Amino acid sequence: MELSEKTFLKFLNEPNLELTETTELSAEEMGELYIYSALLSTIMGFLKEQLWLSDKEDLVNNIETTYEEFINKFLLKELKPLGFLEDFLIKSGASEIKTLKKSSLLIEKKVLSLIMNRSPMEQKTFLIHALKDMSKKFLKEESDQEGFAQNLGHQGLRLYRTFDGLDKIFKLDYQLDLDMDVDYHEKERIYQSGGVGVQSGYSTILLSLDAIEVKSGDLIVDLGSGYGRVGLVYALLRPDTQSIGYEFVPHRVQVANEASELFELSESLNFKTQDLSLESFKIPEAAVYYMYDPFTEDTYKYVLDQIVAFSQKRKLTIVTKGNGSKWLDRVASENHWPAPKVLDEGNLCIYHSSK
């Protein structure tokens, strides 16, 4: 058993123990400990719901399923990434599901607090290691959904918000949105009080990064970059690329640039305050454009007209989510682009121009 696994099991058995700087864990091992804790919390919430359904089915069928029989159904799939906990979870029993969720949340909180007291470079190592592991898990989840009809909804465990705690390391302070003044006469939509929901989810970002097949030296432009999650993740995992994020709200840009500077990413990543609806602003030519459904109808047309013009000269990729796909479907049809790659149960679309 690895040191991070032993440490995690130790703290599950003794939840009142304190994580301190004396724990002999590297930044990579701290990343593993974070993944275990965040993952177990989500899994325990999932198992609680599944146990309720199982008990209800037992009543209908007048049978009794033991907890070991129940949990064995999940050991080969949902619980496989935490296989080292198999014996512990079986012995814990159904009555401990809620307690284990709370314990794992507490461990996650302690791990994040501890890593934030280490150097920025250790934090950077922690982030890279955690993001690589998260990418594997999101890709596995995506693969597990293949073959299911979209109208059936998500099947099985869903990890979408599992790793949002990483925002603490990036110091993404969404509370700043609560105090901002919004001019409702502005042409652009401003997502006020959106909190973490104003950002692309880590699953969306990591799935898109795997799908865009970006090359060394490529420029990636995030149009409506919010607090910079997309650019920060791309820059950490693909430091050989260049990224620019444009965002209408100044304090979001400041927070994103501070994170970029903290982790020494500024040579390849920067964020700029920009109203993209202004006709005086020209979008830079890039290999990839990321748009998290950020615009009004007028701005979509203005932005996409420029991107289409670039597509006449070079092959490019557009990543979009949500309602943004309806605009890109029209552009793709008018310009004879191939059908998009559809991920995340239809929520994420990757378009490639035909040039």
C-alpha cells in the first residue's frame, strides 16, 4: 500500500487526528490524498442513495440484501479507484456511510489547508498531479456513459462537482461577484452571484483538453474567461501552448492573472479585460477558441464572423457548451464543417473547421 493510501486509511480510522507539516507526504502524494478524500465523499453520497433504492426494492420483493452483497456490486466500478479501502468499507457497514462522507470532507479540507501552507511551486506540483488524475477519472466516466441513450440521463456515479475544492489553491474568490455593480443596460450578459457556476466545470475543461488535440506552440483563446479556470488548467497541463483569456468583469481578470503569476505561468498565459461586443476589438487568430456560452445574440454573430474568416485560412477548433452549440451548429452547416465531437451527454461540443 502506498504512503498516501496508508495515510488516508489512517485518518478514516482516526478522524480526530490532525494533519500537520510532519506528515511525510510529497506534493504528489498530497495530490493523491486530496483525490481520495474528494472522491470518497462523492461516492458515499452516491451509495447512500443507492442503498435507499436497494432497501426499497427489498421491501417490494420481500428479501433482505446484506450490506456486503450490496457494496460488492460497486467494487468493480464506482469503488475501483479506492480498491485499497475494500475491507474497510465492508466492515464499516451501512450505518457508517453518512459518517464516512463527513470524514472524507474533513480530510479534504485539511489537505487543502496544508498544501496552501507550502510553497507555490509545491502547490503547482500538487495541482498538476491532481489534474492528471482527475482527467483519467473524467475520461473513464465519459467512457462509461457510452451506449446509453441521452434521454435516460446520467447513469451511475457523477463526478461533476467533486473536485471544485481545487479553486482554493487557485484562490478563485467568487464572493467578489456578490459586491459588484451591474449595469443592466450593457450589451453583454453578466453572471452575477453565479459563484462556482459561472465557471466551466473541471470535467468540461479536462474532457475538452483531451479532445482538441492541441499542438506545441498553439494559441488557445478563451472568450468569456471568467475567473480563468480554463486557461489555468490548460497552461498547467500543456505549458508548451499559449493561452489568452478575455473577460468583461475586471476583478475576475485580476484574480485569474494573480493565479497565473503565483504559479509562474505568465509567459504562456494571461487574461485581459475586454468587452468582446465592441467592434473596435479584433479577436486574435488562434488554433483553438473556447466559449462557455458567454454571449448575447449580437456578440455571438460578431465573434463568430471573425472566427469563420480565420477558418478560411487555417484549420481551427471551437469548444463550446450549453446553448452555444446552437450558434455553432448553424456556422458548421453554412461552412460545411464536419459534425462536432459531442461529449458530456451532449453538453460539450468540439467543432473543427474543414480547412
